[in-house]
Amino acid sequence: MLLRRELMTFCCQDCMHEVEFEYDLLYHDMEASTMIWLKHVDEGEKPVIDPTVMPRIDFIQGYRFRLVVSLNQLIEKIQIFDDGYDDIVIEVFKFITCVRNQIDIATPFFYQQTQRPLLSKKQIEFAEIVESSLMKHSYTLEPTLSNAQKLANKIVDFVPRNGNWIYVDREIIVDAMQSAGLMRRAF
């Protein structure tokens, strides 16, 4: 229901009008040892992990803990992890892709899937949200994924954490690259 966007949608049985509700949610995939906390914040605010809300949850060893601020980000993280990727690497990949293709790095740009079109190299697909509609973009996976992995290894220690919880997006990647001395100016 979550991936189909039905979990947070109410449909009136009389008029069939649908309304999306925003509420905080903890996604827990025990098989993948992953917890993703959807924590809605006011526009312009940065997400903050409040230790009084979830005390001592990050002591569990071997888990990935992520914080997201929208349903789109939650679904994206689930898809990234289900497809076997590291979300920091994918955020670096998106940053590289945006710079190369002159896409504003602030544009909502979400991982969709990896696929191999007939008679073609493996491709990674992103969706860009433009005026409430989706524009799909596909890019050859390699060598950009390998380059993104190398860059992610250099900046991972500069990605801010609160305990084991991480919030990562392209803005965080830019900040981490600047902190690591890999960028001379901000984009």
C-alpha cells in the first residue's frame, strides 16, 4: 500500500474524492535491516532527529537508519535499498547527473529503477517532478555509478548524522563535498 501511495490516502466512498494525509511514519524492514523515519517538517526547515521521540532506537547493530521528509523520499529510499544500492551513492549519482545535464540540483529528482533495455547497456531511471507531473530520465549506469561510489567513499564521513540516523539529499552531498575539500564553490 505504501509503494502504491494508498497508505496515506483517504478516499470518500460517497464522492470518490481522494485526500492525501501527511503524518510521520517509521518504515521498518527487518529482512533488510532498515528503518526509515518519515518526519514531516515545515517548508524551509531541516529535519532533526528528536531523541525524546525515538529513544535508544539507534543502538541496534547492523541496521541502516535514514530520515526522510516526504512520501516521495520514503518511497525512493525503499526502492534504492530494494535494488541493492547505497542511497549516498545514488545521491552523488543524481548530483553528477544534474551537473552534467544542467538540471537544477534543487529540482525534485527521484530514483525509480534500474533496467536493461533491449540491446542496450544497463540504465538507471530517475523521475523529475515538473508542475505535478513526472518526466522520466534514463542514463547509462556505468561508469557514472563507479565514479559516484568513489566520490561517496571520500565524503561519507562528512555526511551529518545524529547517532546512526542519516538524512541525505543533493544539498547534503554538496555540503559534504565542500567540507571534504572537493569543491571550490557552491552550486
